[in-house]
Amino acid sequence: MRVVAKFGGTSLGSGNRINRAADSIAAAVEHGHEIAVVASAMGSTTDDLLDDIKFDASDSDRAEIVSMGERTSVRMLKAALSARGVNALFLEPGSEKWPVITNDLGEVDVEETSKRAAKLAEELDGVVPVITGFLAQNLEGEVTTLGRGGSDTSAVMLGKYMDADEVVIVTDVEGVMTGDPHVVEGARNVGRITVDELRNLSFRGAEVVAPSALSYKDDTLDVRVVHYQHGDLLTGGTRIEGKFTNLIDMQEHKLACLTVAGRAIRNRPGILADLSQALRGSEINVEAVASGMDSITFYVDIDLAEEAENVLHGEVVKDDLLSSVTVDDEIAVVRVTGGELPNRPGVLQSIVTPLAEAGINLHDVITSATSVAIFVAWDDREETLKIVQDKF
């Protein structure tokens, strides 16, 4: 196999952990696998360096300063591998074989990076490159960075462009867990998770794999997360499956919009569960939910609207804090799903403004970490779709 293994700061946080990392790499090489390594700064070195910059520094000077953490890590890990008889070399910005190139805007130069990474991959049979994560350089040779979570981005990007079979993220967690083991009891490792699921979790606080890294994952590249104590680069942990696709989709069937109003919406815990359970009891699937200060709106298939209205009305008359239920028919939904949406400031404005200029009334806009759902009148659906497609 051809594997890109990324070691996070915690997994390189001490001499003993560097030895453990070197052992796992050497074992994989001994079994005939081609290994490229991406190394983060040891422990909290990068944060410490940033904290120590108490003066006005240019972007280029700041990048040079924070690069010292990764530059140290690759030298330490290369030396540990050499001590085990592994033919290794460290690569950092400025090295002749350095692969990760950015343009004048600080964005990855895909053409140049993929060309350099492919050339580096041709040499993996006889050598293990140990590459600084997080760092890049522009065509003028100046040091740049890939931003928060940049070492993960380095690893998955290089895995893609080096035509690797797998990227292994070695970190301080067992993989993706069912919950935070420091907070909940019985948290266990999730053996498999999709890119879509993990990106949504990552944008909502799960610090497993940087969301920016997952945009480079495709169907041909496996990505796995393992604990640094596991010791085996080729087994265990959580496998991340699939790829994140940018998609603009218009639902083909009409929806109905049912709104329940009442003071209970904000005053009584469990009201959403009660209303949802009532719909579930009648086997009515809910397409989407929106909530306000004194109302909850359910979107359901239009063919189920009358039954849903009766179910919700039954809940209203049982609860003195609920006032009424109303129905609006023939609603359409257009969904925009994209891995880069959270990184695009003003993305909602770029959707809403042209719709308003076209005189299209929005029934609702519901957002998640990586998607936007736009609810409009059924007769406005085609124009809405065209406007959204033009923008994305």
C-alpha cells in the first residue's frame, strides 16, 4: 500500500511519543508499504509561538516564526527513523522537493502542487519523506500557511495528489467517538462514518479531522483516524467513507407548511418532542423543521398535509399554552450543499439578495453546518433554482 501518515502535535508531544511514531512507521516500511509522513509541531508549540508574538509582524514574518514548530518535528522524526535503519529525509518549505505551493491569494496552487506531489510519489519506493504539515510556500519561495487544521489538510491533499491508497490521521483520540468520553459515559469508537457526517460534526466542534482537509477526500482515497498508542498504522480506528460533493438540488414533490403557535413553544421543555412524536405516531415523515419564539413549523409531503393538520390540532386542543395550527400548501424547497459554505462569509446574503431582487418571497431559510435549504412558493421554484445555480 501507499500510505500518507499524519502525526498530530499530541502524538509527537514527547521523545517517547516520537519513538512510538517512528516504530509504527518503520514497521509499515518493513512490511513493504510505501510511506510518506506529515508532521505537526510538537505538542502546543505553534500556539506557544503565536502567543509569544507580542509585536506587529508581517504575514511573512509570522509564517516564518510559526513554521519553527513543524521544522523541529520533521528533524526529530527523521532522526528517529534513521536510527531504526529507515532511509528518511525531511522536507520543509525551501527544500528542493517541497510539494505544497500556494498562489498570490494564499490558495493552494492545484496544478503545481499535484505535479510536485506526483513527482515525490515516484521516489517512495526507497525513501520515507517526512513533510512539515500546515506549511506551504508560494512560487517566490516565501513561507505561507494552510490555516487552522493545516496539517490535516496537508495530509489528505498529499494523499490525493500522490495517488495514495490511504491517509492515516494519528491523533490523541481513538477515532470518531459516539460522544465526548470526558463528558458522557459509555462513549465508544465509531468504526465507520461518512464525510458528510464528519464535516457536519467538525463544523460544530468535533476536533477529529479539520473540515478543510475533507474537501480533498474522494471515493478512491481511504482516510482513517487512529490513536497514537495503537501502534499500527494499517488497522483500527475510524474509517471515513465517501466524498463531500457540492450539490444544488430541487425536491420534486410539493410540500405543505404546518405552523403551530403558542406560548408553550418557549415556556415548556419537550414541546418539540411532543409534537414530533404525535406526527411519528401517525407515520408522517417530517422533511424539515423551523422554530421561532412562539411557533414551530413542520414541512411534510403535501399528500400528508390534511392528516398532519388533524394530528397537530389534536395536540393544540390538549395544551392550554398552544393557540392554533395553520397550513400553507404548495411549497418547494431548493437545497444548496457544499463543503466550503461555512468558509464563505456572506453566503446567505448571496442567496437571499438576488431572490429578493427577483420578487421571490422566502417562506423559510434553514441552515446547517454545510447546507442551506430555501423554501419558496411552488410556482417560484424554477426561477429560484436558476438563480441559485447562477450563484454557485
